[in-house]
Amino acid sequence: MIDADGTEHVSTVTVTGYTDQGAPTGGQELALEPGAAAVVDLPADAVTATVLADTPVASAAVLTATAPDGELIEVLPGTPDPHTDRSVRVALR
């Protein structure tokens, strides 16, 4: 993180995977410099993960799977879309 005065801080980030039964599986604690990126591979039985940090960080999950016609890749942001919370579904009749 970089403060308004330009002071840089190392972020301590903990990534933990969880199974479909809610049990922790795999994970890693990282010390990241401002602007750094890291990859954490979680076990195949991880169906969800938490990202906890002591400073604000940006994160994303990259999911891959093998299909008959090639590899499938999905990128999910670590935070929800802020516009979703402000949108309302309207039915017109």
C-alpha cells in the first residue's frame, strides 16, 4: 500500500482455500511490496477461498478446467462489481 504522503507499506496477505465441507485446504501467507503480484495455487478440492490482508489489495481468481475442445479459463475479481449493488431489476408489463 502507498499512503497519501508516498510512504510505502508491505502488505501481509493470507490466502486460504476451503473444501465443499468448509474445511481449510492449502493456502499461503505472503508479504507483498506495493505493485507486486503473486500466484497462489490451491489444491483441486478447494471450492472457495478467502483473501485476507492488513492493507487494501486488489485480487482476482483465475480458474482453469480442461474440456474436450481445449482449456477453459475464467477470471473472477476478488471484490464484487460496485455497480451491481446499485442496480435494480425492473419488470415491465
